[in-house]
Amino acid sequence: MQPTALIWGITGQDGAYLADLLLGKGYEVHGASRDAATSTLPNLRQLGIHERVHVTPADVTDFRSVIHVLTRVRPHEIYNLAGQSSVGRSFTQPAETFDSIAVATLNLLEALRLMDSSARLFNAGSGECFGETLGRPADEDTPFRPRSPYAAAKAAAFWTLATWREAYGMHACTGILFNHESPLRPEHFVTRKIVAAACRIARGSTEVLRLGDVSIERDWGWAPDYVDAMWRMLQHPDAQDFVIATGRTHALRDFIRLAFEQLGLDWEQYVQTDSALLRPSEVPLVRADPGKAMRVLGWRAEHSVEDVVRLMVQAELHGAGKNRSETAGRN
């Protein structure tokens, strides 16, 4: 029997790459997105799959909408990738961020419980939940210390899912995803902002790239690698949570340097720090330990940060990174 998957947030970066992966594995793929009725589905079009998926306008924060979609699609697997996805924006949109992440996850869990569904649920968590770990690599046993409204909402969703899994025996799991990038990122994400500006400067723009704290250190991976981890998690016989990361950390200034070097430029001539872009609360250093995913799922990140930067710059130069603003924010 052909498996059916339902992706909440299919118009976003991860939703599009996951849809492409599942189609390649023979799935019938359905997607739900709040903006599906007005969107031209640029990410799905970019991947050439917009005519192969079934996309429905639906809001995961609306319980009736969730019930309606689940009843109609009857999926075997559900991937919850929707939600306001910018840490910076969560400080100015805290209520919407919490609703789109924590309330949305609760809606899905309660709908599955009330429908007595056997569907397996993947929930997109975040390495931001760990906050400051004092340089120690975070794994599945590391306590959460969220330092942003986004991270707090993701932590609430994580523990809600864990509670429903234990109380009701649901096959539901959270992937604690660290930063993962691609040309499908909207430009308000710092990695895409850097790559887009560097390419414009290489073409002759006289602009100055203004950024906040360039000393922060993050674990950056390649989004298509991470959606493979999502799929592997739902194939595992036991519902377990996993840290998904490369296990390698780099400063933001290294990401900037790599992007400008791809274009033969010295980044220090074009970048300025701007205190107005600093967040109210920041995590200076992030380290991750994806060892469990390697041991249990046989998964590891196939791309380094150097690969990520190179692929994003190449795509930007060829125009593949354009028109991503439509997929920004909550999907």
C-alpha cells in the first residue's frame, strides 16, 4: 500500500525538501499551509514538485481545521514543520510565535488522540531550547534553558509531545534540530542575508552589510540532510527524540568569510556591526552532540559548513535564491 504523508508547513524550506524526499520514496504527499490559497508555492516550484503534491489551505492553530485535514487525508505519517521560525522575530511577535508552535503541536496531538489515529507524528524541535550550555555539546539528556520566546515555545511543544506520548502511547517524536540552511531560506534569516548581500556586492553593489553580533557560534548544516533525519525518525520502531546536528561549530564571522571568499572578496571591507540588530537575549556559543542519531538511525550530516556556503552562493548567483520572501515566517 502506498504510504501517505501530511506535511504541515509544506511551503517552507524544510517542508519543500521533505516533500521532495518523500515523493522520491513513493509517498503520496499532502501539505497544509496557512498561506496555500494565496501562495504561488515558490519553494515547491523551485524543486519542480508543485504539481506532484496536494496542498490544502489550513491553519494548524485552528483545532477544527486540523481535524478536517486529518479526517480527509488519513495520513500514515505527519510532519509538523509549521510555525513562526525566526528567533529574532519571536521577540517582537511572542504571542503569535507561541500559538504557531506550542498550541499548534497540542492541536495535532489532541486531534490524533480523539481520532484514535495510528499515524506517526514528527515534530520539529530546536537546538535553541538548550540555551547556554557553557561550551558543552548538547545531547538528548541536556536540560533546556531557553533564552528567546521562540525557544520557550519549542520547549513547551517538546514537553507537551513527550507527555502525550507517555500518557497515551502515541508514536510521536521530536527532532531537536540545530541550524540548517539552504537557498530556500527567506532573506530575513542571517545566513541567506549574508549570501544575498555578498552576491550583490560581487555584482557591483556599493552597499554595506549590517549585522549584529558576528562572534556568535553555531552548528550549521544542510537542510536536505536534516529532512532525511526526520524521515528516519518515523521509520524507527520506537518513538524517540533525537538531536540532529553536524557536531561542528563555527563563528558567524567564519560563515561570512566563507561566503565572501567564494566571490573573491574580503568580508571585512563590506561588513559593519549594528547594535540595533542585537537581540535582547543571545546565546553566544552552541555545540551539539548528534551521536545518538548516528548510532540508532545511521544518520550523519553529509555536508560541512563549507559545503553549505558554497551551495548557497552558487544558487544565489544563478537566481535560485530569489523570491523566497513569500515563504517567510509562519507556514
